[in-house]
Amino acid sequence: METSLLALYVLREMTIANRFGDRLTLESLSQRIGVRKEDIRGVVTKLDGEDYVDALRMRLTLAGFAVGQSLTKCGLKDLRKKSEELQLLAA
């Protein structure tokens, strides 16, 4: 799984939650996206270092909200390869 792609999912989900006044935790982000909490923690830490997320408050910065807003209407690549693709790779 690519962390840069996971970061886009995190920004998008946090933006959607922000619009509804919800505040997400690492656990709720993990459940929404369908990845391990540890992976989410690592991505949120990196996004905090790049000033897209305030990790202590689990809130987006203005830059993070802008990027997340642009992602809400576009389709993102799947995080995991589908089983058919995995079978083709194994053959």
C-alpha cells in the first residue's frame, strides 16, 4: 500500500467529517478507510509534519482542507489490489 495514496484518503475522509462537524480519531479513520490503525497513525504524523493536519487535535489545517476538498469529488485509486490482479501477478 502506498502511503502517499493513503494520505489522500485520510485528507478526504477528514474533510468530509469536518463538513458535518464530526471529529475523527485514528480508530474511526481506520474503520472508514479499512486499513490498520498503525498505518493511519504514520500517515497522520507525516501530514502533521507537512502542515496539512494538526495531529494533536486531529483537525485539518487550511491547506489540508483545501486538498481534501478537491479530493471529495474525484475518484481515488483502490488502496489494495483486487484478487483478480493478484492472481494474474502470481501466474
